[in-house]
Amino acid sequence: MTQYLLSVAMIDGEPMPPPEDMQRAFEQVGRFNAELQSTGAWVFGGGLLPASAATVVRADGGEVLVTDGPFTESKEHIGGFWVIDAVDLDAALALATKASRACEKPVEVRPFQENPEG
């Protein structure tokens, strides 16, 4: 099995959906999470606060610089994510399709690097 990151794309400044749409998405994501857990694909997942809540720590030699805000200067940020186990990319893409339908947002799929020590 390979682990994949399914990340939910959010856009700064995009209007929040109405409460009933948010509630529907929360319920859909809850059902998707339960499916991942029941099939053994679940590793970890969670939603994130907006990118404006980020803090960046940069250790460069003996200096440490801590700054507010996201590292990337972008309107698009990760709003939530899942870490899953899948037999291959096709299986991960099938789960990402379900994730995108559940959260009603685009979902990026990225495999984790292989551990060289096994």
C-alpha cells in the first residue's frame, strides 16, 4: 500500500457558502470519513483554519525567523486534507473523486515519498 495526501483546494476571498450548503458538505465528508475508516484506507484527516492563521518558522543556520501568515503568496491554499492508504494511484484517484464530491471542492492527489529504510 502507498500513502497519498488528498488535499482540498480553497481560494482566499471566495464567499462562504450558505449555512445549509456547509452543513450538507460536513455531513457528506463525515460519511466519506466513515467509509475510509471502515475500508481501512483512513490514516489521518482534518480541516484547517484559513491561511491567514498560519505561522512560518524558518531556521537558517543559527537564526530563527518567525513570521505571521502563509509561506506562499497565493490565493489558493489547502483547506483540509486526508492521508490515505491505497493500492495504487487509480484507487487513490477513485477515493479523491468521492472526497471532491463530499466536500464540493477540488482535491489534489499526491503520493508520499517511499521510505528508503523500508
